[in-house]
Amino acid sequence: MSSKRHIAFLTGTRADFGKIKPLIIAAHEEGCRVSVFATGMHMLPRFGSTVLEVKRTIPTDIPIISFLNQQDGDTMDVVVANTITGLSQFITEHAPDALVVHGDRPEALAGAIAGSLRNTTVVHVEGGELSGTIDGVIRHAVSKLSHIHLVANEGARDRLVQLGEHLDTIHVIGSPDLDVMLSPSLPSIHEAKSRYGISFDDYLIAIFHPVTTDLESSALAAEQFVSALIASNRDFIVIHPNNDSGFETILEQYKRFESFPDRFRVFESLRFEHFLTLLKNAQALIGNSSAGIREAPIYGVPSIDIGDRQRGRHEGPTILPTAANEKVILDAIDASANLDRSPELDLFGDGRSAERFKGLISTDVLFTAPVENGKQTLCADNVVAYHIGNHQVRAIIDVREPKPIHSVIMSWDLE
């Protein structure tokens, strides 16, 4: 039955494509009809036109629908609206059985809205996570609009239950990018450096994104960040920010690196596998990217996490929370050399996400509508009602912290 199913994958950034690529290939190997809707940063030359990378790295018989969802200066709400329009047309023309979206980007929100309103099964990858800005709100909104949830760990599963999602719709498959991170086929450090013309023996990787909810502070933070990197006298691989509102200010600050060509190599984008090899061999990752919270700890690479963009997410021994102040950042760069570099290998899976995804396809679980019996609904700000037959069980919950499912039931209210 799975061979007749059509699974569409939505990707809007280099990061989300790196995470869902193992699932795209898995669906293709399982015999599904697969398509990819590429939009967002993929279509923008100043971010590397990475739709070309999408085309190069998946099977050639998978159709890629390219859609330009923004022009320079478009705000995030316009991007969401444009993406909904494009996806609606795509759904009309191609009628996918399932639409897979990832994470907390505006494109994922647009996909969840379009899919749910068009009665297309929406599959959300890596819901139930926490973040400190509007990203967290978007992620939870995507989850509430989705029908099937593929989460990284039990903590994410428990948060989704607390948000009212039914256990039968939540599947712990791990973070798909671990399939790539733990693969023995990553390029060597020599191959990665040669491809990008990097001559540094020792280096840090710098990634700094705008914080859309506070653009003024974000601009000041970018100035302090760049000043600290220049003053450190270290060598850096610098990767462009994402395309959220405010990225222009960061790129303007990055022009200061041009005065130090021997110490800074600045890239619009890197191939995901080559980025992972460079990360694995870096002295540290510095900035406010989720890579410092997710990928870096798995390799045991110190992460200097600047500002509040990743507030509320994983905190481990290799992560150094740091204020957006030049002197504080310089001190953190020095301190990072003394952090424990032990890999945290059990945080987000075991590198077998694609295998579990294939199992969901082969058993048709991915396409099964949620059952009514046992369905959960939110009754108030912190109360969930579990409908079991003609009875209702009410549970008091706190969505800020995951708790074991059996521990959240505080009272019975049989109706």
C-alpha cells in the first residue's frame, strides 16, 4: 500500500533540509511517490541558492517544486502568507497523502496551515522542543496544526501530550540529522577544508542569527559579537545568518571581517555533511544557532551560546551561556578551551531515525487519522481532558516542563 502513497516534504532552509534529507531518501527507498517543495532561503542567491544543493543530493527521479516566497524586505508574516498560497496550489495540483514539515520556521507554519485546512495529513518533525523566542511559539503552533508527530526524545513527546496531542499520534524516532552526524561516510577534514579553501589548523565556527522579536537589541548584539571575534585574534569560519528580519544588519557587521582576510573565511552556506565535519574538528562553535545546542554537544564541541535566542533549550557541560557583550564573549572564548569535550550521544536519538520512519510508512501509521477514543482537548490554560468512552479524565499540566505521562493526572472528573 505504501508504494501508492505520495509524501511531500517542505524545506525552506539549509538546516531543515539537512535534517529531513534522511527521511526523504527513506521514503523513496520504501517505494513511496516522493516530492520536495523547496522555498525560503533555498531560492535566494545571497544565501547560496541552496535549492541547487537540494537537487544535487537526493535521487534524481524525485521532483523538486521550487517556489520563491519572498522578496527583499518582506516581513515574516508576508513570507507565511506567500508560502500558504504556493503550497495551496501545490496541494491542488499534486494531492499528496502527507506533507512533512520540520521545526519552527515560518515555512513550516505555512505548511501546517495549508495542509490542515486542505485535509492533508501534516507530519511534524521535531515538535515538542523548547526555544526562547517567537520560534518556540511557532513550533507549538505547528504541532497543534499537525496530525502526526515525529519527535526526538521522550521529553518532546511528553510536552506534546501536555499540549493536548494524543499519544497514538506521537512517535519517538530521534533527530534525523543524527543519521548523518553518526554516519561513517562523512567527508574527511582534509576534503572539507579543500572544498572550501580553508587553511586554518585551528578555528572556531561562528553563526549568528537575528532575533526577530527584538531587532534593536539584536543589532547591538551583532556589533558586540563581531567586535569580540576580531579582538580575539583567533581564526574563524563564519556562516551567513538565516533570512529572518534583521539579517541585513548582521551582514553589514560581517563586512568588518574583510579587513582580516587571513583570519576570517565567510560563507553564504556550506554543504551539511561538510559543515558537520568542520564542526566536529572545531575548537568551538560561537553564536546563537541551534547547532550549538543540538549538533555541537553530540560531538563534544564546546558551544558559546550568546544571548537569549536559545533560552530554555538543552543545557549541557559543553554549552557556555554568554551575554552579548564584547568582553564577556572574549572571556567565554578563553573559557571554552577548558570545557569538558565528552560527547553527549543520548540526547536526541541514535542515528536510526530513517529506519523508524520506514517502519511507520510500511505499516501505514503515517497516514492513519487519529482515533477519536482517547482524544485529548484543552479545557483551560493548564487542564487537559482525556476522553475515554463516555468518560472524561481531567489532568492538570504545565507545558513549560515535561513530566512523565503517568504523573500529570491530578483529579478525576467522570462525565
